[in-house]
Amino acid sequence: MDFMRMTEDKIRKAYEEGQFENLPGYGKPLPKDPLSGVPEDLRMAYRILQNAGFSPEEANLKKELLSIEDLIKQSENEMEKEGLQKKLSEKLLAYNQMLSKKRIKTNSAIFKNYQDKIEKKLFD
């Protein structure tokens, strides 16, 4: 007997015995899917990311951090670099706060130092 058939038989038996009648929400409509606005072919990927604790806001903030860092590296104007560094610090603080709400420990100073060392080895 294959797995699908066994599963269907167990569900059918439980239904016939009335085991589904006293469940919370019985007879009520299902809640609206929060990913209903996402195209159907992308929903599964979004659901996997969501279940893994990843959020679109986190990804957008990370992209902003990377683009600001690139601008700092390319800038030759010291005033512009200082402004970008301040903006980077604000975004990094927001990113760390987002991670701490998820109870993910982060130490951006250590990570930044480690990242700089890796970049120097790769690009110098």
C-alpha cells in the first residue's frame, strides 16, 4: 500500500468517526492568506523564506546597506562619505533592531570588521 493511499484512508476514517468536528475554527472560513498578493508561481518560494524567518523588509534593508557601502567606496568627496557613513549607521541600527526582534543576536562591529578583512583579501 502506498503512502498517499494510507494517508487518505486515515483521513477518511477520522472524518467518518467525527474527529474533525470539535476542532477550533470548525465551520468558519479560513483566514485570508497573507501571500495572496504574491504571484502564484512565487508563493511557494516566499512561504519557504517566511517559514525560515526571512522577511522582505530585511532583504530590502540589506540591499540598501550594500548599496550605501558601495557608494562610500566609490565616493571621493569626504563630505559625501561622511553623510553616507551616517546613513549607513542609521540603516545598520535599523537592521540590527529588526534582527533583535527576531531574537537573532548580532554584533555588527565584529561582523563589519570581519567583512572588511574578507574584502581586503579578495580585492587587494
